[in-house]
Amino acid sequence: MPQEYKLLLKHADADGYSNDLECYERNGGYAALRQALAIAPAGDTTPQAQLRKSVLDSGLRGRGGAGFSCGLKWSFVRHPNPKPVYLICNADESEPGTFKDRQIIYKDPHQLIEGMIISCWANHVNLAYIYIRGEFTEGAKILNTALAEARAKGYLGKNILGSGHDLEIHVHRGAGAYICGEETGLIESLEGKRAYPRIKPPYFPAALGLYMCPTIVNNVETLCNVKHIVEMGAEPFAKLGTPNNTGTRLVSLSGDVKNPGYFEIETGKVTLGELIQNENFGGGLREGRTLQAIIPGGSSSKVLKAGETFKVGETEIDLLDVPYDFDTLMKIGTMSGSGAIIVIDDSRDIVECLANLAEFYAHESCGQCTPCREGSLWMNKALHRMTHGDARAEDADYLKHIAHNIQGRTICAFGEACAWPVLSFVEKFRDEFEAKAK
Amino acid sequence: MPFTPTEKLSTEVAELITHYPEGESRSASLMVLHAIQDEAGYISAEAMQWAAAEIGVKPMHLYELVTFYPMLREEPPGKFVLKVCRTLSCAMAGGTELHKNICNKLKLDPNAHGLQTTEDGKFSIEFAECLASCGTGPVMMCNNDFHEAVTEEKSNEILGSCE
Ligand SMILES: Cc1cc2nc3c(=O)[nH]c(=O)nc-3n(C[C@H](O)[C@H](O)[C@H](O)COP(=O)(O)O)c2cc1C
Ligand code: SF4
Ligand code: FES
């Protein structure tokens, strides 16, 4: 029977566990930080370089959406650097379907802070920010309280734990704009501007990030993992999950299942079907319902249709047998994105589902790029029309045409994020879209 | 009428500016606007002028934020601001009906997605995009409090407890 594997969520929901420092320390908290600070130089290799190597060797991939190697991202920053290096924790959690980072922020904030302190130490960072979505008012308070506790204990501030390293972390609140989750939009927002994403190149955060200085942006879950890599060692960490898809993943499961919720799994050790049907996870669809579609990695990922089969390696496998990891989902033409699975059963009007998402993207486009600003609005208008009794025979092609004119022609990946759902829904459910015009 | 900040607000704003490096006080803008709105419920033109001087930016630099970020408001809202999640997982769990029911109860337009306020100024309601609680939809917020799996009965209780 497939099981949860609790690494990051080991304590969060445990009986009697609270989000204060005393409880965190009682459960072994901040031991990994002491361990990291105690690493001795090995020949020419600094303790920090050893830590960075360890994160690289662990195979840790970013949990915010793109699944990029964390160690590789860190390696893009040169040391010693003539400019200050900044680290930002992306706690914007706004990809529709995703509700995992908040579990840590609200219930186990010190885990994040410890992960951040270690990451800052490893990357020679003296000033870091947690960019948290504006609606998490309580979350911001919890983090501020936790930061104050950590400061009082000497985990933050001048000369942390006698290491000679100074570090300050501040909470910065967003204000309801999805585009602040995009790392360069986030940086603009943190600079006190509208969250207009920057064009890459040249504005790769590792070179020209916050205040035009090298900046590392990592998701909450990614930074928490750093603490566990230190605690366990890179090699044992890499044994969790599957090759190239190491560690655990926090999966947010919502939509038409009996038991929606968040689950931590070893990456790739549980299949999509098990996540949806198994008693330990989604518990199956409601009585009498059958599966219609799965959105596998947040609203921006390409939809999967019930009954689809894929060729993975030598074998043909059913959609439900796809292991939930980074690589397999990419191979089958979609992505595991933010780890958010939305299940859609046969009672749903699939065109309405897409119309709902199209409204989201029309609302959230920052408006800098014409294809995205106009295209997301046109797609939304067409879908609104189609779901309000005024569909036309050519609408399916019209939607695809607009989406094709967005993807690849914009400053940031929001262009793809709004085009992909439309392209995949229309392609896989063409009959339903055409039926609207009849 | 010029804006007179409370002492608490002045202290808070001064503290916020210290969170950013020398010469980068503009970074504090969003946090300062939050601080103003948390206290006053909205951000007036006068408040922006005051805050701009404190931060050392032009009022325009704050106005462009107030007109960009959905959470920031130029007008006073009702005493209780209800945000109902509109996005897919919540819509599938009954978010659309929840919004409609509350609007009907408050004699507001169930088809409007933006912010609307009751005549007595007690309630404002608007749709919000995914509030990151999709597993327990439909989700709504009442001021800063999250409410999950909100049935009609539960929404009555929430509204009833607003005094
Ligand atoms: C439109 C858009 C929205 C995004 N929203 C988020 C978000 O809410 N949270 C997040 O961690 N990453 C988000 N990302 C990904 C970030 O840009 C960035 O890749 C990530 O924070 C890097 O952290 P990681 O390497 O640890 O995953 C978003 C990306 C795009 C294009
Ligand atoms: S792609 Fe869309 S969201 Fe991204 S910068 Fe362009 S207009 Fe803004
Ligand atoms: S869809 Fe409503 S909280 Fe995510």
C-alpha cells in the first residue's frame, strides 16, 4: 500500500506540536544549523562551498514550479562577490490548486527559518527576505514572531552562534497579485514597484537580481529541504524518492475526490492513480462518478484526459500509472509544477472549467506584453461567451490561435502559464468545445 | 485635510524603512501602504503624500502601487470585507453559489465580481483569486480571518458574528 513519507511535515500536524521556538527545539530544531556552522574547511574548500556541493549532490530540485536544480542555481552566484548577495524565500503561494507552503508557514515556521539561515550561510548572504502573499496576514505575523524568537536566541543578528556571520531576515508582504510569484516580478515588487517581470537575459536573478545584485530566489519547500539535507547528508537524502527526482514532495490534492488535502510522498514512489484513489490519499472519486481529467501540477500545467496512455521508456502506461515526479510528467507532455493536482470528474462541464481558469489569467496578467495582456482577455471573453450560450463553430480553433500567439512571445513564463491550459483543454476535449456551438 | 498618522503608525513606518538597505527605502513602500490600510481600512491621497515623504519617494510611486495591487484600496470599504475565492477548486466546491447567496442576502449584485458595499457600510464583498486553501473549498475570508468549507449555514454564522 502506498504511504505518505513525512520529512517536512513530520511535526506540523502532530498532536501537541506548536509553532513556537521552544517546541521546535524540543523536537531537535536548530541542530542542523549548529551542524552546518561547525563544518571545518577541507583543504581549499570552505565550509560554505562544501554545503553548496552537498545541496547539489542531494539532487534537490526547486519546488516552486520549474523543478530546477537548487544546487545548480546556487552555483551561478560567484564567490567572493564584489556585491552583496541576497536570498529571497518565495512564499507567494498563488498557483491555483496549491496549498502546501502555508502548512509549513503556519504550523512549523522555524523549519523554514532554519532552512533559510543555513542557505544564507552557505551562500554568503547577510540579508534575506520572505516574500509572503498578502492574504496570509496571520502567516506574516507567525513568521515575524518566529523571527523575533530566533533573533533573541542568537540564530539571527550579528555573529550568529559565534560563527562570525551576520544575518537578518525580514518579512515582506505582497498584496494580491499572482505575478509576484514569478521571481523577477517578485524582485520588482520587493523593490517597491509594480510587479512587472524583468526580461531574461540580462536580468537573471543570480547576476542582476534585487538592487541589481546577485539574488537567490527559492520556494518555501525547497529551503526547508536544505535543512534536511544537512541533517541527513546528501547521499541518504538522494536515496529518498527516485533517481533525479530525489527527496519528498508536498502534494496539494483538490477537486473531485472524497478526501482532498495535502500529502507528503517520496517523489515518484506514488502514482497519480494512487494519489487519487488510494485510501491513504484522495480516497477515490465520489459515489457513481468517473474520472474526466486531471490537472497535474497547478492550473498552469497541461491537462491530462482520463484513459490517455503514454509511452514511458519501452512500455505503454495508463495515465493513472504515471509516477508522480518531475521527469515522467515532463515526458508525458505536462509538468508537476507546484505539486498541485486538481481532479475533475464526469459531472463537470470541461469548457466551464477552462473558462474559470481563463478568467484567472485575464485578471492576473501584469499587462506589460501585448500578446499576454490582450490574448488572456480575448481567451477569457471567448470562453465566457461559449459558456453563456453564444458559442461559435470556429471557437476551438480561435482559442488555439490566440494561445499560439502568446506562448514564446512574452517577457515571462506567465505567457505559457495562460496558453498551456487553453491549448491542452482544446486539444484533448475538442468534442466538448465543438458541442457548445450546436 | 492633511493626513495625521497615529503614533503607532509613525513608529511602525520608521521601523519598516530600516528593514531595507541604505538608499533602498523605496522597497518599504508596499509594507508602508499595508500598515496604513491595516489601520485606516484604505489609503487616501493624503495618506499617500504623507507616506511618500516618509519613504522619500514621489506620491506617484505609491499611487502606481495602489492602482496595481488588488488588495490595496483607495476608498473606504465596509466594516467587514468578505473575499470569496472564485478559482477552480473552490468553484467546484460551491464557491460561485456561496458568493451569490451572500450577495443576495446583502442585497448586492450577485453577478458583480469586484468590490461592492452594503448601503449601511457594514459589509463589502468581492471575489478573490485562489486563496491557497483549495483542499477545503469553498474558502472565504472575513477581514483577515480564513474560513474553510463554508456551507450556507456556516456563512450565516460568519455574517451573524460580525458586530
Ligand atoms: C506566473 C508565475 C507564478 C509563479 N508563482 C510562484 C509561487 O507562487 N511560488 C513559488 O514558489 N514560485 C512561483 N513561481 C516560480 C518562481 O518564478 C521561481 O521559479 C521559484 O520561486 C524558484 O524557486 P525554486 O527553484 O525553489 O522552485 C512562479 C512562476 C511563474 C512564471
Ligand atoms: S507574460 Fe504576461 S504576466 Fe509576464 S510580463 Fe508579459 S504581460 Fe506580464
Ligand atoms: S481555488 Fe479557492 S483557495 Fe485555491
